[in-house]
Amino acid sequence: MTPHPASLRTRLTWLIIAVMVAVLIPLGWISYRRELREMNELLDGRLAQAGRTLGTLIAHGQLPLRDADLQAIQQNGDKHGHGVVVSVHPRNYEPEVGFQAYDPQGELIAATSNFADLSPPTTEERGFRDIQHEGRQWRTFTLQNRANLVIRIGERSDNRSDIVRGLVIEHALPLLIGLPLLALLVSLAVKRGLRPVAVLTDMLDRRTPGSRKPMPAEVAPSEIKPLIVALNQQLERLEDALDREHRFATDVAHELRTPLAATMIHLESAMISNDPTEVEFTVRHAQQSMARLARRIEQILAMARLEAGAASQQRTPMDLIRIATEVIEELAPLIVDKDIEVGLTHGNDMIIVPGHEVALAAMFRNLIENALRYTEAAGQVDISLRREGGEAIIDIYDNGPGIPEDKRQAVFQRFHREVESATRGYGLGLSIVQRAIELHDASIELLESPLGRGLLVRIRMAALVG
């Protein structure tokens, strides 16, 4: 079973804690080592200062001794020559220290009881040294003062170990207590910091299907704004795709219902009729209904391809003259069948526009085909292409019946068809043209034909210089 990935909040929390641990522990260790070094230097300095002070006091005969200790010292002094031994009675809160003092001849002058049986220091033992005595480690300092007295003074190292333990506790305890607290605070901070993501999730969850309202990006943090912008673009593309599917389903249901019903009626009539003439008549009408059905399916698919292709492709340079020529050649059978004169005029070798080839071809095909269908036999249809400044102008006009001025705007509505029209036009034709116009940010006008009667369709769109 694949493990579930950790949440973003959990990952951020652990990453931040890991970073803090990776930073704080080395810093704590460096701080501990520095304080330990400074502590040792401070204690060594104090030990050296005490040794020099002790040597000065002995040289001037000012060694302070209590009366209670003198008797014991004198007795001990007889045992150790002429030296004086000072009893040591350390308190619990006092570090245990000891010292030895030797005259210029190397005779012991005075010593503490814990250093009384320690051998005299050699010349190599001058300065700071660590020694073992009575099963314990001592830190000693040995010097020879101006009176040529040799003084050795020492302090038990375990006193320093107690200080070291205190330093360790002082540095480790805040980490042991602080890290769980920091983890809790970091988790709360990450949760608060990720609140915009939670808000965005809630807004997406409450978003109704088909809504085109963009997600607000103005108040979002700068890190989330690109995500919201990309999400809005994706939602817009998704809504466009859903709209195209809905329109396609509507087109199919609307445009195929009538020819299918007519075909079924004609075929049923042919099946129940015994008259060969009537059967031939109904079958012919069924064939005509199937032809209309095929034409409508073709237009519906053209609209779907037009919208899907434009949504997935960028505009590229297209030659209007080439596209118009290819469409005229495609419609040649209809032109010959209707015996209509079709002319194509252009003042340039090429007229380049930024566009979608599928959409431009569908635009030309539907406009020219409509002109052919509405123009009577032996009529005339002309296509004029020209460039004026930064615009490409397309004129398609005929000498057919035309469209009254008060009805020209309505013909672009989806499924619109003139009731009194005797031709077999279909409501999707000019809707496809209108969609192609919108995709190219172009404009379309329905005007009077220059042939005296009929309709002039004029399209203006941006052209590329070249």
C-alpha cells in the first residue's frame, strides 16, 4: 500500500524544527566550548593570583593562622621538619584547595594537610599542570617569587567538573524545554501562515459548477498569487470546454431532431405504401432529409473543431488569399451545380493575418456557401480581398435576395432561420462566422451589395505588414 504523503503543514513544521535543531545545537555546543575555555582561563587566573598572594604573605611573615590550628601545626611541624602544616576544613560550598611553600634552599616552610606529603615540584613543573594526588585530579600552579620562595597551589579538578555540569545543564535545559514549545509554536505559526491556502480550498469547495467568477488574487500572499492566477486560467479553460460540450450537445439535439423525424416519417410512408410512384417520392424526400442531416452534422462538427482548435492553439500568420482560393476549389461542385459565376479579386500577392486556419476556412466556407445557396442560378458571387494600412478587408457579395436591414443583426443568433426563406439554409452557418470573427478580434458588417441587389458581407481584421 502506498503511504499517504504528509500534509504541507506537517512537512513545513518538521522542516523548520530540523533547521532550528541543526542551527541551535551547533551554536549551543560552540557557546558551551567557549564558556568552558573562558571559565578555565578565569579559574587558572584566580589560582595564579592566589599563589602569588600566598607567596607575598609568607615572605612578609603574614600567613594568617587561627590559634586552634597552631598547636596542631607545631606538632605536625616537628614531624615534617620545621615546616608548618595547615589543616584544611572545606565547606560544602567551597572548593578544596591546597598549597606548598619552599624556601630558597628547598625546605618546606608551610603546606596544607592535603598537600603535606606531596613531593616537592621540579623546575619542569613550574606553571600550570594537571596532577594525580590521593586518587584525585588536581589543577596546580607553581611559581618562584622575588623572595626565591617556591609556591605550589592547587585546586581539585572535580570542582571545575561541577561547574562544567552546571554549564551543560544551563545550555541543554533550554533546548530540552524550548524545542517542544518551539515545535508547538511553529505548528501554530505554520497553520496560521497556511490559512490563505485553507481559505482558497474552502472557496473552491463552495464554488458552483459553471461559475466564471475568478478566484480573488489581490489579497492573497505574493507566493500564492501565481497559483491563483494559474488556477483562474485553468478554471476558465475548463469552463470554456464545458460550454463547448454543452453547446455541442444542444446543437446536436436541436439541429438533428427535425431531419431525423422527417426521415423517419418518409421511410414509414414508403414502407406502408403499395404505390411505386409514392414510394419513390417518399424515399427521395427521405434522401433529401438525410442530406440535410449530413450537412447539419458537418456544421456542428465544424463549430466544435473551430472552438476546440482555437482554445488549444496560438495564432499564426495565415494567407487569406490562399485560404479563400482553397475554399472556392472545395465548393466547385456546388458552384457548377448552381451555374453561378464566382470571382476572386485581390490587389496583393499575399495578405497575411494572425489567425487560426480552421476558423478562417470555416468563415470563408460558410459565407461563400450561404451566398451560393441564396443566389439564383446564373447569378454572381464575388470575393474581394485587400489590405488598407494595418487592416485586411474581406468583401463577399452577391446579387441574391439579400437581407432586410432591420433583420441583419438577428441572423447571427444561434439557430436563427428566416421563416419565409425558401432556401435550405441552416441556422449554424452565420453563428460559425460570428464565432470566427470573435476569435480574431475582427468586425463584420452586413451592407447593400454593389451589384444592385443582394448582400455585401464586409470583414475587417488586423493584418501583418509583409
